Amino acid sequence: MDPALPQHIGKYLIREQIGRGGMGLVYRAFDPALEREVAIKIIHTAKLNFADQITRFAAEAKALAQLCSPNVVQVHDYHPDPVEPYLVMEYVRGRSLSAVLREDGALPLRRLVDCAWQVLSGLAAAHGAGILHRDIKPGNLLLAADGVYKLADFGLATGAGPAQLDDGDLTNTGEIVGTIRYLAPERAAGGDATVATDLYALGVTLYELATGKHPVAKDDNLLRIAQRISTEPLRPLSEVLPKLPPGFVVWFDRLVAHDPHQRFPTAAAALQALEPLEIPNDGADRRATTRRTVKTDDSARTVAMTHVPQAVADGNGSGNANTNANGSGSGSGRATLAGTSRPPSTAIAMPLNGLRPVPAALLRKPRVRFVIKLILAIWVFSSAATIVAGLVISHRAINDQEEHFRKELANAAAAAAQLVDGDVHARLVQAGTTAARDAQFQRIVIALQRFKQTHPEISYIYTMAKRPDSDTTHLVSFVVDASEEIDRNRNGVIDPDEIVALPGQLYDASDAPRLMQGFEGATADDDFVKDQWGSWLSGYAPIRDTQGRSTGLVGVDLAADHITRLEKDFLTHSVVLLASTLLAFLAAGVLVALRMRQPIIALQRGLLKVAQGELETKVEVRSADEFRILADTFNFMIGELRDAAAIRRAFEGFVAHSLAAQLNRPGAVPSLRGGLAARLYCDLDQGDGPLIDRAALGRVLSHLLPLLFDAVRTHGGVPERVQGTGVLIVFPAAGAGDHPQAQAVRAALAFLAAVENGGLQARVAIGIDLGEDPSSVERRAVALGHLNRQVGTDLLVSSGAFLPIRSSFYADRLRIDALGQDLPAEGFAVKGAVSV
């Protein structure tokens, strides 16, 4: 150790000097009480020009100490020594962005957006507490080793963290504070520091980080620089980098608007406008920090999940397919996720003390008993099948009956045609409207009426003849109508549909195509024909003279209501038969359901006893069917659970003890409930089934837990409790606008990297979710943690938790198909941090 260094400052042990500025020194020190490294900033009071500056310095230190943001260097302690007051701050392992620019060059777009997002998050927290930074520049922004950007030096002093920082003035009220080339135009003109000036300084910093060059040229004359800044807007970034996305260009131009009224009103507003921007992949090196990747082999099993091979927020992902905002690819199609060789864990947490109370919901009587459902199912399905079959048979039978009627009508018409002399009929046709004067006319009427009397189902009987234009006009003429004029509707009047047709009266046969065929051979209508006399099914047969020529036809009509009555009678008998059949099916369903009820009740009682922790229960089923196999499987499961219970109790007890030791408090670990928080579930199960591998159990407890707790503590998480085969950890929100899920993801990545770097051959699966309802968030986090086992990934984050922080991490978008209410429809397999 350098002999010039003090050995300690207060209780803190000094390790080395890491910064020097005009206002004081910065040391890396060790806090023995909390066993952590800190940075101590000593302020030389001789450098303070006014008596009240110490008071204002103390007030600002207290305000900064109240900030709780992962993107602001935390103030742990303040000592108001009258000679050399000092601050104790978070020690950040990493580099300042001025060093990053000097060593690595300009930032790729993805890392630039990640930087803007994180710095704005810290700036929003500071502004919300009424604190202005007043000196934002690359030298006052720190990039930690885990990819977290942090704001340092809120106008208090110079030199913070592990990097040497540029000089600047302190907190003199009314003076221009900050490095000249990062000042906003209104500040360069002598105006006050505001939220808008901080945002402008951040914009200039981002400009420099994006291009590698400062947008304001250097000049030895500071007044000339100030005048240029106050009068000349910055050159548009899109002119220097023409390939920037249009949305980002609009956002950035507003951030560095020359007029402060055109800038974002707050850092939170700028952050809100940045979050939804889609930033394309710019080819930056993607260094994944998780051990497993998502495969795109078509032969891999999906395990109820599908994969879109594209990095979320335009990361590289593990495939090259183009994906739209909805996650649907247009390249090589959807790839499947690789599964692991082991099945998902089926372990359950056994009760440690006494029996678990059975929830009332398990003991209540169901609204509809299974027996009733089974009876209804058998009856409904069998009834439906019977009804469909009955309808098909009935339809076929009715069609056959109608075909029979058509044949009978054609035969009846042919028999009636034999009663009419063809030569006489030809003469009547020639007579036209005067045919009724012919003596033979009445003889034909009498003959046809006698025929109708022997066939009472026939309503009308008549003869017709073709006209010269019948083939084109479809008009034919009546010759003899042997029907009777009867008041069928009994209204006391012979209506038009009850009048006998006169000789020569025309009839339009357009709707009765079979009628025209009846002049050549016996036939009948295919369907009912509706005319002025009603709806009929008619038969036709030709009248031939002695030489065999057709001189007309005989038509016989059967009323539609006659056939309808026959169909109704047939359907009535069919319904009676169907009802009898359905009753028989109902009786059969009752018998089957009652037979199945007993083994189901036995299994239910056995499951309730297991839910209470009674592992000595056994289910007996006397039948030799599938229920017997189910009962034997249940009994085998109980045996396995009995073997696992002792190991499970030992596991939970050891982990609970480790949690309490990590928190330096005896007894049970407290549970953080209520409020917005991210919850991380780390599944440490090393087995291939319901049992934990005894050989792996010691390795899990002795190696993985310390690594997990160290990563969690570093990123602000609190171990909450044991959950099944893993540990549940909560990351509470520090305040409005905070994103605790980002800290949870970084803790998970740090833990996975530690496991990998330590060469530990262990299975680790982590799920993360965000929300205000602890129970639902816990369920989803646990479900996502277990799902890693099935899809071959390490870290799954719900879409609701990941989308707001997507610009900071690489991940693969995963669609989750039909896996229950505890899982979101979409998740993200996180692979690494953008800025690591």
C-alpha cells in the first residue's frame, strides 16, 4: 500500500486512490461491517468559496442518499466533517464512457439505445426527487461490468468510481456549472439549470457516443464556444449517420432541440417515448451470457411451445428468419425448440408440520355430479346418433313413398287414357272452344268421372292437347275437364281454383316439364307443381288414335295435403319409435354411470388424503379394467412421494437456513408483499423425476446457493422463501417509473455466468415475472422456471416484464401454446445484456 495513503477514514479501510479533482480525492475503500467495497469522496473545504456551500453540499448529499435507482451511483453515508467532509458511495467496477470511447470507439446503435434508456431511468429518478445533475458528459457516466449504466457526480465534486473524471465546478448558485461543450444553449447564454438542460446535455453525450466525435468543435476561447452553442443548433445526427431508424432520429432531434420548449418536458417523458421504438440489429457483437441456446432443428420436440427464430428487440437470436411485430416469421418458417432428455420436474413440497387443511372448494358438492354428466353425455350422443339415423331413414322412406306415388299416378293416367278414343279426341281438339257441343264430349266426361270414382285419392282428371307453338311457348290447351266444381273451402262461392277448365282454355306448362313429356309416354311430376288450382303432384299419359299417334294426354292430380298426411303419419310412428329407443339409451347410461361412480369416489378420497399430507393412504379398486390400472398408478405415486418426503424436508430446511444466514437474521425469512415487484424463481432441482438426486443435493446446497445469493444481493434482490425445489426472490420497485425486472434479469445473468465460470455441472432454470399481485406473479415465475426444463433454456421472462426493458437485453421470442392459466401466451428466453 502507498505509504502516503491514509489507512482508514472513519471505519472504512482505504485500498487505493482512484480519482483526483480540483475539489478533492476519491478512494476505493472497504466497509468491514457490511463486507463490501465502497468509494469515498473527500471534499477539501479550502476549495469551497462560500460559507453556505458546506450546508448546500450536505443538503444535496442527503437528497442523493434518498435516491434508489440502479442507474444512479448510490450514496451510502455522509460525514459532515468541518475540515474534510466526505461521501461514502457505491463502488462501481467498470469504466467511464469517456474511457469506453477512447478504448472502443463509438457505440453501436443497440448499445447506444441501451445507454440512453438506462441513463434516462436514473435521470428520471433524480428529477423526481428534485435533483438536477448539471454536468452530464461521458466522463460522468459509468458502465459497470454487468452492463448497467450509472449516473455519477451530480454537480457535487469530481472524480468518482474507478475512472479518472474531468474537472468541473461545484454547486455555486447562479454560476454556470458543468463542462462548457455539453451546456444547453440557454445555459450557455447565462440561464438557469433546468430539467431541459440536463436532457440537452444527455443528447450531446449520446451524439458523441454515437459518432465518436463531439458535435461542438474545440476552441481555446470559452466565450466563443458559449456564443456558438447559444446561437447555432447542432448538426442533425441523421446527416452524420444517415442509416439511423426514422423513429430514433425524431426522438433524438427532440432531445437536443435548440429551443428548450421543444424538448421533452421530463426525463420520464423522454424515456416513455424511447421505450416503444423498434431498433434494428446493427451487427454488434452479441456475447450471450447464458449457457444454452435455442436450437432450430426441425426434428426437436416442442413440448407445447413454438419458437420464432429472431432476437427480440432485433437481436441476433438463434436464427435468421424475418419476424414482424406479431412474431410471425416469413423466412424458413417456425422452428421448434430443442427439448432436454429429462422430463419436467414433478416434485411437490411436502408439509413440514402436521396436516394441511383441505380447501373448502375440494369438499363442496359439485353443481352437476359426474354421474349426471356421464348419463347426459351417453344419452345425448346416443340420442343424437339415433335421431340423425332416424331422420335419414325417414327421409329415405318418404322419398321412396313419393316415388311410389309418382309411379302409381303415371299408371293411373295410362289406365285413364285407355278410356278415351284417340280419333274422337283428335276431333274435339280440332273443334277447340266448341268441343263441348260434340256428342262424344259428354261420353268422355262420364268415362273419366267413373274412373275418378274408382280412385278417390285423385282430385282432378282432364285431357289436354298440344298447340302448334307449344314446344316454344310451353302453352297447352284443355280439351275435356272431367273434374267437378265443388266448394272445397265451404265459403259458399265457387272460387277460381274450384272452376272446371273450359275446352280451349290455355295452361302454362313451364313449371311442369313432365307434362310435355306426357304427350309421348306415361310419366309423373318430380315435385309438387303449384298453379291456380293449388299444389299438386300430377301423372300424365298420351291418348293415341288408331294409328298410334298422340292426340293429347290424360292428366290426373293428387292434392299435396294428401301426401302431407301420409308423411305426417309416417313421422309420428317414427317419433314414437325414436322415443322408445332414447329411453333405452338413458337407462343404459344410468347403469354405466353408477358402475363408474364407485372407483372415482375412491380415487377422490385418496387424493384428498394426499393433499392433507397422509402418505399412508391406499386406493382399492376391485374391477379389472382401466380404473384398476389408475388405482395401481396412484398407489405407486404415493410410494414415491413417501421416499421423497424426507429428502424434501431436508432440502427445504437447509435452504431456509441458508436464506436466513444470508440476510443476517435468525428464524423465518420475511416475505415482501404488495406493490410493484419482479419475482425471480430459481429451480435448483437436479433430479430426473419426483426425487432429488442425493449425490447432487450436496453440490446444489454448497455451491449454487452462495452464488445465487451473491448475485441477488448485488442487484438489490431479497430472498423470500423456498418454493418447491427452488428459491423465490423478490425485487421490489424503488419508486414510480422503476423497472425492477431489469435488476432481476441482470441478477439471473450474473448467477448463470458465475455457474458457468465456476465449471459447475448443474441444472439451473430461472423464471421472472412482474406485477403487483404477489400470488399471481409467483405462480407465473414458478411456471416459467419449470418450463425451462422442457424447452432447454436457462432464463425465461414473461412478455409483460420483458418488453419495457427489451432494449437492454438479447432474447428469443417464444410463443407458449396451451399450457394453462399460470403461463403467459408469450415469453422471452434471455441470452445476455446488450452492453456487457
